[in-house]
Amino acid sequence: MAGTTTLFKARANDAISNRGLQNALSELPTGLAANRARAKSALPEFEDLRESAKVLKDHTLAHLDHYLEAFETAALAAGSKVHWTSTPEQARATILEICQAANARLVTKGKSMVSEEIGLNDHLEKAGLEVVETDLGEYLIQLKHEAPSHIIAPAIHLTVGDVERRFREAHTHLPYDRVFNEPADLVAEARQILRQKFLSADVGITGANFLIAETGSSIIVTNEGNGDLTQLLPKVHIVIAAIDKVLPTLEDAALLMRLLPRSATGQDITSYVTFTTGPRRPGEHEGPEAVHIVILDNGRSELLAGDKRAVLRCIRCGACMNHCPVYSAIGGHAYATVYPGPIGAALMPGLAGVKETAHLAGASTFCGACAEVCPVKIPLPDIMRKWREADFAAKNNGLLQRAGLSIWAGLAKRPRLYHPLMRLSIAALSSLSRRRGAFKHLPFAGGWTRHRDLAAPQGRTFQQLWIERERGGPE
Amino acid sequence: MTQTPEHRPKAGLFVTCLVDLIRPSVGFAAAALIERAGCDVIVPQGQTCCGQPAYNSGDRANAQTLALQTVNAFLDCDYVVVPSGSCASMLKVHVPDLLADGPDREAALTFAAKVFELTSFLADERKIESVPGKYSGAVTYHDSCSGLRELGIKQAPRHLLAKVDGLTLQEMPECETCCGFGGLFAVKFPGISNAIVEKKAVNANASGAQLLLAGDLGCLMNIAGKLNRTGSNLSCRHIAEVLAGEMSAPAIAKAET
């Protein structure tokens, strides 16, 4: 839709002229991307693991109904409760009910993109609950009332200065003139504040990196330890996860764990990998009294049934973003979707609609860097192209664009018309350039010439010159 | 070449629309190199565009029609050689996919097997031992995305450049990162495209080379256009021009002197 594309371009242009954001993004090649490259080169079987992971995910997706039912059976046997939800509305209503049944006032949260997908925080806050994000990045953007701009580094768009400023505004019980010498001081302050929240929370909500069908376990992969405090200390632990997170066995999770941290941050393994199987058992001293697992569909069943199933292989490492020239130029917020970057462009039309989000699939150079680094080999450009086809079939793109394409294709399909017409057009264009080699301005190519020169044609078409050469001289 | 004329394979040159319209000298350089690799060159008149603009715009029907048109135009060729990784990948990888469900499936597969990107054709298929080009100076090479990632072309251009008398290759940082062209992407999203090519220009200048080469005219027009606009001394040419030693035309986007 022309409107959505126009808005996207406006946000992208704002992002490009935002110096703080550009500084933050400029560290991607030497940061996350370089870290991944180092981790990959230190593991000779990395490419083989990618293939195994792809096969594993494809198998699981092909039998997803079976593995989801097996997960439910095992989770129930472990004492968890399982809630099936189709829509974001159902999922957040279910979670609110669980919180209210527990008479909760304070909810702590581990990092969860699915909770972003269902708009959970707003929903709980409107019902009067206090919701505190405990992942440092998520906590920072919660203070700024922003959405994550990256799926594993949600505050990647912020500078240390931004954080310092926001801390002084938010933590008013601390002396305003306190000194932050280095980032560690900010971390210490966040820790001090969050520690109180962990201890007094009534409900802890986390996502899940994997759900294990054979054991009914949920797994979170973290670096800060906040997820563990979130899920262990309160009386009630709620897991929110989508249907594509299930894996058959613990061994399967071990395979994906060799790829996930390396692809995401370049770590061999994260600081914490936490397995949760049911609530506290009789005789145990720690752990929640109840575990609820809320499983969300939100459009994924349709993706599963269609020609874009491979997008559900995603294990949310964010490598596609870190290597994407478009994401690296505009950051995550310009996409204005829960999932930004290449995976967002490939996934969002399935979750939020073609008309609403397929323009993001259009905003790719198809350079293929995303597919090259994807740990589960999702053919992201191919999937984006399929969304473009759906968008084109629904006639969502602008009339001008459709007309241009149609005229061009009409010519290109008629070589006998195309070649003489091009000969004339190129001769005319060439004479306009008056041998300067390039155009500084060209009315119908303003988008191009605003930023760069446009090479002028040499004057005659190759086809014309070739025919002359074959005939042994000019016509 | 020791082969007798009757044994020379027939190589159809798929010119690509950009070379045809903007820079025919690349087409002649490519033809000279293919001949040097022991083939007879023909240029079928039935070709226009590989159909990528339609394909990548979601217009599958027009992409299919153009795919079949190209398949039919090169029926009597032993090879189809393309001076562009992007168009070559369209013809070799995507045309069989576009025609997979119809009556032309076999023809498309036969066609795709004959398609080669120019540098890969010269280095990997024909294994030429020398090139006529000479260049005294340092060049840098931009790996265009489709050739690199869909066709695996990385060593072939470097292998050939090593045969150019006097030439040294000075790699730029992030030579495998997209230049931001992306075909219609540069037209639809000029602001984002510009942000990407700005970084490419910085890296290209940092190479210290006098000449930037690539195998795709689209990327080259984008990079050359940016370098020109920002007053860089770095000029740009298609790799075929240097390999063939056909450098009489001004560099891309440069005036005649």
C-alpha cells in the first residue's frame, strides 16, 4: 500500500539523519557481526550444524501438531498448566486472568518478543498491574516508553548518554548529582533497583527459546540472570511462547544451542541456559507454586500450511539484522513492527497482514546476506519475494508503479519493438548528456540524481553496434 | 587456440539491458574475451531483459513470459554468457524455478545448465590461461551480491585479475557488503540506497586503489555515481574492460576527455 510505504520511507529518512542512532548502528559490523564471524571460524562444523538445524526444524514443523500435543502431555505431567491461544487478544486476556487469580500487583518480566507481539505490558498496566522489565535493555526502553529496536539487543539504538539521562529522570529517590563514570555504574544502579522488584513480585513472566516435547520443559537463553530471578522467585511463573518454539527432544535443543549464541552474539554459550520443568515439587524449597504455559498461534498455522513455512524455522538470533545493509542503515524502529529487519519483513505479513506490512518485504536489496548467516538457513529473500507476489496480486502497490512496470514489461516482451525504441530513446538521452558522461539532475530520475550522478549512455545500443559490426560497417 | 573453427562452441552473449543501453563497450569487451576463450559469439536478437525487475516486483506472470522468451532466444547456443552476476543468477537459478510447473520445465533446466556469469565462464568453465588486458596500478574489487551469494563467484574475478599484466589488487574493507543498488530498490527507496552506498564509497576510497571494478553494471553505476558526486578520484569500470584491455571509453560516469 502506497500509504504504508510512504510512512516507512519517512521513518527511514528520519533514522538516517539521526546521528545518535547512526553512531550506535555503526558498531554492528565490528560488534555483533564480527563476533559471529569469529565464533563461526572457531567451529569447523558450523556449516554442517546449520544444515542439521534446518533438517531438525523442518521435521518438527512437518509434525508440529504431534510435537505440540506431546509437549502438552509432558508439561501437564510435570505439573504445569497449558493454555492454547489463537490471537494476541486471547493470549493477553489469558495472562491477565492468571495474574488476577493470583491477586498480583507487581509483575516482573524476562525478555520476550512474543509478549511484545501480544502487547502484553500495556494490557496488564491498563488493568492496574505494575509491570517491570528486568532485562537491562528492556528495562531501559521501558523507561523511555519505546519498543525494542532489535530482537536480542532491544536498546541497541541508545547511547550511554541516553541511558544516564533517563536514569536520573526515573530514579528520583537517588541523589540527582550522582556520578556515572562508566557503563558498569549504570548496570549497578539498575541491579539495585531491580533486586527490590524481583523480591516483591507476585508473578514472573518469561518467554521461551525452546519448548521440549519429550519433557514438557521450557528453556530460556540469557546473559544477565534476570530471567532466572523472574521465574524462580514469584509464586506464579507464566511462560509465553509461540507454537514454533517446540522441539522434539533435549538433544535437539543442544544442537540449536551450538548455533544460537554463536549466531547472535558470537558467544560459544550464554551465561545462563535455564531449563524449567513444572512448578516446585513437594519437598523442594525453591521455585514457583504454579507454572502456566501460554502457547500462541497468531497466524503461524497459516504460515505452516503455505509456501512460506521456512520462516517458522527462526530461532530469533538476530544475525539477519546484524548483517542487513538496510537494517544497518535505518535501525529497527523505522520498520515499526515487533520484529524488524529481514526476519521481520519475512514474518510480519503472516502475523499482521499483507496490506499492513508487505511493504517491508519490498524494502530489501535482496543482497542475500541474511540468508547467508541464518543458522537455520531460512531463504529470507525468497520468502520476501513471495510476499511481494502476494502484495502485487492484491494490487496493493501504487498505480504509478504498476503502470510503469506494465509498460516496461509490454516492451520487453516484444523484442522487435523494444530494440528500435530503445535505440531512439538512448540516442535522445545521450544527446541530453552532451558528452559530460553523467547527469547531475534528471527530472524523471530525481530519486537517483538527488544523491548521486547518473552515468550517461555511451550513445548507441550494443545491439545496434553489434549488428553493424556483423555487417562489416555502419548502416 | 588449437581448436579448429568447426569445434568452437557457440556462445550466446546475453548482453543485459544495462550494458545494451548504457555501456555497450562492456558488451564488446565481453565478446572479445569469450572469443579468446575459444568460442564463437552470437548475440540473439530475441533477447531483451532477464525479467528480474518483474520477478522482484512480485509480477510473476510477466517474469515467466520473459523467462521463456530468453530460453527460446538461446536454444541453439552451447553456452549463454552474461556479463552480470545478477542477471546470470536470474537466468541460472530463478528461471528454472519460474518455469518449473509448466510445459517448459525441461527446456528451462537445459537452458540454466548452459548459463555462466562472464568471469566464472572464463576462469572455471573455459579455464583461460591469459588475458590481453594490461593495467599499471592498483584496483579494488566489489563483490556484487547475486553473483557472490547465489552463484558462489568469489575467486574467479580475482583469479583473472591476477593475469592482468601490471595490475595489483588492493581489497577494500567490507568488499562483500551490498552497495545499496538492488535494481528497483534504488528507485523506490533512494534515501536508504544512498545511506548504503555512502558507506561503500568510504570503504572503496579506503582501499587506496585508483580503479574500482565489479562484474555488474548496476552496482557500478551506483558506486560510480556516488564517487563522482562526492568528488572522489576513484573511477569505476566493469571487470571485462580491464581483462580485455578495452579501456578507450571513459570510465563509468566520466566525461570524454
